[in-house]
Amino acid sequence: MNTQKLEQIVTKYNELTQKISDPQIIADNKEWTKLVKEHASLEPVVLSYNRLKTAKSDLAMAKEMLASETDSEMLALAKEELEQKKEEIETITSELKVLLLPSDPRDEKSCIVEVRAGTGGEEAALFAAALVRMYKMFASQHRFLVEEIDTHETELGGVKEASFQVSGSGAYAKLKFESGVHRVQRVPDTETQGRIHTSAATVAVLAEAEDIEIEINEKDLKIDTYRSGGAGGQHVNKTDSAVRLTHIPTGIVVQCQDERSQIKNRDKAMRVLKTKLYDKLIEEQEAKERGERKAQVGSGDRSERIRTYNFPQGRVTDHRIGMTLYSLDTFMNGDIASMIEGLRIADQTAKLNAES
């Protein structure tokens, strides 16, 4: 345990405690909000460290009692206290090791989820639609706000591609391990002989960028407007309200047609573009840290097959951690929390192993 680092955190925490009470800083709402967030992020470490110091002090007292006491009852109490404090110290030390792991600054952010049908034709599109529904139901269960960005449907109600924003503190942390290729095995409704088909959809989860993180020069943008429409000509707008933005330096293209207002669609598209540029920047930074990426769950590569949904057997398997659940129906209704928790623990464990 790095005591020096812990003492530095306590010092920083105490400094922040004074700062956020300073009337001058309180008057600057932006600065105050930033400092309060930093203060809150350090608090669990400080509280655990204080508990550790108290437990160590109690352990020392129990040892002294054990060395000096002659009464048999008091000796028994001292031995019991000694064992309890040893266990408590071990537990708190484990907690602190986790708390001291480098945190992902994106974890508290909102995110943008993109789902695209892969191989498998209409069946892949129907599966993509099922994944969109699953994530929206999960978001609703956790009281995150879902906002549509862009959806391209098929004639049979499938989804060629869809993007939506999930807003709320910690949304990215909850969904970040969902990026990758999701494979489905089931008998399509159109299959007359009952044969199982395999198809796939890809999911990308991007932490939303803030204006302060990404600035876009208007000269670097190509802006196109067009009439929005759904499958089979449904929901067609009579005005050019849909917006497509092309970022010329990177070639990134985003579009939004969900809103009836061109201004609103442009605002949404700009938000998505900033998020994609932010994601590209983070990916480039992480590519330089290969060792750290190997310590994480999967490689983060969105071409990696991460999960299989087997409908005939009613099971879903995550290949990164070897976790299988036989509750596919409830899973597709948004009950994916246990899988997400398994991925989080596996990632945490891998990082702890890398640190040791």
C-alpha cells in the first residue's frame, strides 16, 4: 500500500474542502462545480484511509493488551479483537487498492450508442432493433434519459443503423463494455424449415464530448440538408430538415433526421460529431498504451465478437469473461445489469493484476 500517495490524497482533499467553502470560488459556478466533483471523487479514498488508520490503531492496542494482560477473560477478548482487526485491515486494504486504480475520466459522462445491422440481411436488422430496444429498456430502468439521434428502419421493422444518446451521470461507465460484435443464433420468422440462422450486429458506445474538450472549425465542415424519411416512405418530411455533417480533415460523417427542425437536427449532429472526434482522440492516446489496454476486458476493438445470443437454448454468453446466463428473455428486456457487473469486476481484477 502506497502510504505516501494516500497522504497526498488526504492533503489534496483537505485543500479542496477549504476551497469549495471560499465565497470567491462559490461565486464562480464553473470553477466551484469542477472542484466539488474532484472533492467527491477523492472522498471514498479518504474515508477508507481514515478507517484503515483507526483499525491499525485498534490493532496496536489489542496487541498491547495481549502482551500485558494476565486475566484469562481479557486475554480472550484481546485475541478476538486482534483477529477482527486483522480481517478489517485486510478488507479495507483491498478496497483501497481498487479505489487507487487509475479511473477512466469518461466514466461519469453521458454516452452515444450506435447499433448497426451486420451480416445476415433482414434477420440482422431485426436483431439490431432488438438490441436498440434492450439498451433503451436498460437505460429506463436506471433512470437515464434516452434521446433519439438517427434511425434507419427496414420494411419489416428492423434497423439498418440507429444512434441515440443516453444521458445521466455514469451512463458511459454502465454501457462502455457493450462495444463490439453481437452475434445472434435463432430461427427467423421467415424460415419455413426451422433452421437456425446466425447473424450479427455491431455496437459502439462513445463517451459524449463536452464543448471545452473539442472545438470544430466551421471551415472544416461540409453541411448537407435533405428530406428525412423512414422505411417505405413513412414519416417523410416535406422540408429539408435532415442534416448531414462531414468533417473534412478526418472524413467522419454524421447525420440526424429525428427532429422536424433543421436547427435541432444540426445541433444534434454537431454533438455526435464532437463525440466521434473525442472518441478518435482517446483511441489514438490508448493505442500508445498497449500494455494498459491488454489489462482491460477485451481489446476495445469494435470488430471483436464479444457476445452470442442463442435463442433456441435461451442463453446469452459473453466470450470475454466466459459468463453465460440462461435468462435470455429477461436479458433482451433490459435486464443486463448482472452481465455488466461481471464485466466491470473482470476489468477491475485484470487491472489489479497488472498493478501487482
